[in-house]
Amino acid sequence: MLDITFRQLLKEAADKLKTANVPDPRFDARALIVYSFHLDSAHFLLYESRKISSIVPEVFSDEESLKKAFETFEYNLSRREKREPLQQILGTVGFYGLDFRVTKDVLCPRADTETLIDAVLGNLMYDNIPEVYRNEKKLVDMLTSGRQIVEKEDASLLDVCTGSGCIAVTLARFGHFKRITAVDISDPALKIATYNRDEILGQKEKCRVVLFKSDMFSEVRGKFDVIVSNPPYIPSSVVDTLEPEVRDFEPRIALDGTEDGLRFYRILSEEAPKHLKEGGYVFFEIGYDQGDAVSELLNKASFKDVMVLKDFSQNDRVVMGHL
């Protein structure tokens, strides 16, 4: 097999993934080749028409090392054929321009969640804000100004159900919060979040991020200017209908929002006011069809200016409000 070209290898791998009903077989096959053979995109294009064996000694010092890389590729390809998520195979996923480590113990960060980050940092586009809210000029200006929603120097933030830590770590990198607290009920998830904090953030930044185990608010003390959360929100009956990558490989505890998908939003809406400073904000990621239900929960909890924000696919994605 080392005597075929990378182009031939790509086609054969993509055909296998297509047969396995992988959604984007050519993209995934290429990603597995680049990863397994220690290439980047530019070098893949450079070597595409060459035989695999020809990259010794340019990339690998000897044929034995190249054979091991090929074995790694075959193993990873077989994992993807079984619909294991590409991100878990590669071990990392890009989110808001940062690379996060992921395993079977955490949800893979998704681009949809970047809408929540943009809202907190005031980086939303007007298209993210439904037209019905655009006459709320003061609030809309805050969300699109490029300035953090809470500008004071000692601003604090709580991230509930932190998972991989992608929200807390990203806001520590790009925001100016003096203190960020991130909690999760899962010990394995907290290990991944801690790794991401320590690998991604600089020394001064990571000192501002504290992670610990808590069942929602059970171990949380004090009050915050902002509370964010991407909780489990998929109804139990729907979880088993999801794509195999999600259903079989991502932690159910991070997906299942119980019977109606709203259990954790009820807890958030009831408990958040006890942990928010006066005028404090909440931002919750939601499922595409949960905007009205979560908005109603926040309105009942006396939140003001409750607003549903859309992601770049124009699906409802974040509900926000303030005391």
C-alpha cells in the first residue's frame, strides 16, 4: 500500500467512509491522512500525486516509521467507519480559533456555541438578532458593539455544565473577566476542562479560571455578573434518534435534558437569580425549538429584556436576559 499515491489513498478511504454513511467522507478521509502522516494542508497538496513511500526521508526518517504511520491511519479509518467522531479520533477540535482537547467524556465543541461567546463579548452581527428585537436599541448596541456585555474591571462569570471548558476558556482568553468559575458534575469532564485551561491560556489568564465539581449550583458560592450555560437539552426520546457520532460516542449525561429537554433550564432559571449581582446577565444555549419555552421560564423568574438570539444558520440558539 505504500506504493500508491496519496490521491489514491484518499479516494479509497473516502469510498470506505461513504459506504459507512459518514456525512462528509472526503473531508474526513483527508483529515485522517493529514493527521496520521504528520502533514499539514499545504504539504498534503504538495505530496498528493506522489507515492506514499516517497516521503522518506523528507517527513519520516525511515520506512519503519512510515509503516507505523500507515498502520495508525488504517486504525483511525476503521474507527471512523464505525462512526466514532472525527474530533475524538484526532483528539482536538477548533472552537473560536482555539484548539480544544476532546475525548468520549465531553461533548465536542460546536460552532453553534460560538453564538453564545459572541453575545457575551458583544460580537454579534445584526443577523443574529431577530427583527422583532431590533428596536431595543440600547441592548442591541451592547450586543454588537465589540465590547463585553459587562465592562467593569472586576466582572465575574460563572459557567454551569462546563464540559470541555470551551466557553469558560474562550471567555478567559478573549474577555476581560477578573474571575471565571466553571463547574460540572462529571470528574472526567473537569479533567479535560482543566487540561484545556492549562494548555490554551497563559499564566495570568488561567489563574483567573477556577474549576470544581458541582451538581449545577449545589457547590457554588457567591454572586456573579454573568452566568452562562450550555446544559443538556435534548429530550430523552430524541437522544436515541441522533446520528451515531452523537448517540453512541458522546456522553449521554451531557445530552439528555430528560423528558421534555427543559429540566436544566428550570434549575437555571430558578437558581441563577440567587447567584447574580443586581443587573447581572444570563446566556443559555438552547435547542432550535426551545426559544419560547426557555424565554417563558426566564420571564417567570423576573428576568428582563429576555431575548432569543439566532446562530448563523438562523436557528434559535441562545436565550439571554438580565435582572
